Amino acid sequence: MKNLNRRAVTLAALAAIGLTAACGNGVGNTNASTIDARVDATLNYLYTNYPEARDVSAKSVATLVMPVITEAGFGIGGSYGRGALRIEGTTVDYYSATAANIGLQIGAQQYAHVLFFMTQDSLARFRRNDGWAAGADIEYAFSDVGENLRTDTNNASSPVVAYLFAQAGARIGATLEGIKYTRIIP
């Protein structure tokens, strides 16, 4: 990637955004009822396929559900999705999740993720910050040999527990580090 100039970076970023928009992740669709329906379907999938997530949910104070995050990259990449923050099962806010990166990468994928806020303090920090970025205070539920997502809900010391699931596409790995969540008004 020598002689990387502003025009090449801009064109690659626009191509990644265009590819992301074409993957059906809700770009351009700000309809709250559509987002809520996707959130319901995502939670149903999570609880059906990973029943231990219900225990995490029962101990959490809020849940941020991002039904579809689409990532695409060819040297320069990005991701985007929309979802909802729920407290006691009721949607209280809508959020977008965006990320951009540069490096050795090629491909595209889609996945869902759910963040369980385990403390009132973690929820308050998330809601009060303009553009909260996922980082070190997240504990990931991890896959065991049987391909089940697991986390120890009794010993979880992190204020946020993340489930990443339903990955599809031709890109290896998914992480939430560097994703910026911003409140939106659909």
C-alpha cells in the first residue's frame, strides 16, 4: 500500500460503505418498528441457541441489541449496524454502531451482538457519553468445544458482558473493540 493518498483512502472508504449498505443491515432504514422487530428476533435467537444467556440477562440492568453488524474491508474497512437499548424489556433508545480500520484485511461478514450492562454505573456511563466506544470493560462470552457461548455469570467481574453470534461471511473474526455507539433518533 505504498503511495496511499487521500483519494485512494476516500474511494476505499466509500466502497466499504456501499458494500455495507448493500448487505441489508438497515442502512437508510430508520423505522423504529423495524429495528424493534429485528431486536426481538435477535433476542429470541440468542435465548433459543444459547440458553445460559437468559441467566446473564436476568442479572443485567440493561441490554443493547445490535441485530446485524456488517463489516467489509479491503485494506481499509468499516462496519455499521443499528439496534436498541432495552431496560426491563422496553426499548428506551436507539443506537448505531460504527467502526473504521486500516490494515491487512479483505472480505465481508455480518454478525449480531448483544451487550448486557451488569451495573447501573456501566449503563450510566454508556448513556451519558456521546459516542461510547467498546473497550477493556467488556467480558466476552466465549465458545467452548461444543460451540456454545458461555460466560460465568457468578464470577463475571466486568461491567459489560458481550455475546457475538450468528456470524456469516468471508472474513475471519469479530470484535467489538473500536466500535463507537451513538444514540440515534429513528
